[in-house]
Amino acid sequence: EDDANQISMEEAKTHTRRKLEYGDIVAIKLDTQHFGRIAAQTAKQVIIQGIREAEHGMIFDSFSSRQHEILMGTVLRIDPITRDMTVRIGQGNDRTDALLSAGEQVHGEVFREGDLIRVYVVEVHRTNRGPQVIVSRTHPGLVKRLFELEVPEIASGLVEIKSIAREAGSRTKIAVFASQDGID
């Protein structure tokens, strides 16, 4: 049915001694000594591209599952004109560079390259150049996650955050609801 990926049963039997059934995979030995330099470079590029796409897929899957969480990051670069920052987030092999735009930064905060900062993962999307992770320091979700880390009643679910209003850098208001009597 598909000449590029399938061969007839008779042809498959000429390449192996084992008993075959329809749907089996048959390895065919290929003599590469007659390939030229250009064919070898093309094959190398195809393999490298495949590895790169697999890495991008793993990064996308890893960070899309961390969407709406707080992560620690290291400031890598600060654009002197736009004030956009590149922040390296994650640990070990599971890390990538994220964009912290000037609009998502708190006015008055000053960072230098190498500083450790907490960021909130707003969204992760695929681009032609790989996965793009957008982070923020002004998003109301950052405050919610920080309170979940610091207040045990919120983390356990005894107190529920209903709404957050924030003017990043100056004030924040949080509306909460206690499901049990006697919790202040």
C-alpha cells in the first residue's frame, strides 16, 4: 500500500531467515560505502534535526505541565533597550530559557545577570525555533501560588482564595473564604 514504508512478503523473506507475519518490521542492511560526501552530510543533518525536534517536544511537554506554577530562574540576559529578560528555568536536563518581557516585570525591581528570581509560568507554546515559555512577575497567579506555599490553611484547602486584585509593586488585595467556622 505504501511503497516508501512497506514491501511485499516475498521481498521481505529475501532479507531475513526468521518467520514473518504481516506488519512485522524487517531490517535491511544498507551498504553506505558508495554514498558520497553530500549524501552523508544530508543524512547527518536529518538525524540531528530529528534529535532536536524530539528535545523540543520533551521540553514542551515538561513545561506545559508546569504552566501556572512558580519556578526559580536565573537571569541570563537583559536587553538594554526593551528591558526584556531571558531567564533560565528548570533543573538539570529539564531546563530551558524563558521570556520575561518588560510588561511582565514589577516597576522598580532591578535585576542583574546571574540573579535568582521566582517567576510564574504564564504559557508555553510551540514556535518554529522550539518551545517558547512566557513567564511573569506581575501575574495575580504568582501571588496565589506564593500564598499557597506560605499559608498552610490555603495549601490544605481550609481557606479558599476567591479573587486577587493586584497593582504589581505597590499593593495586592485577596478575597478569601473559610469553609469551616472558627478559621480566621
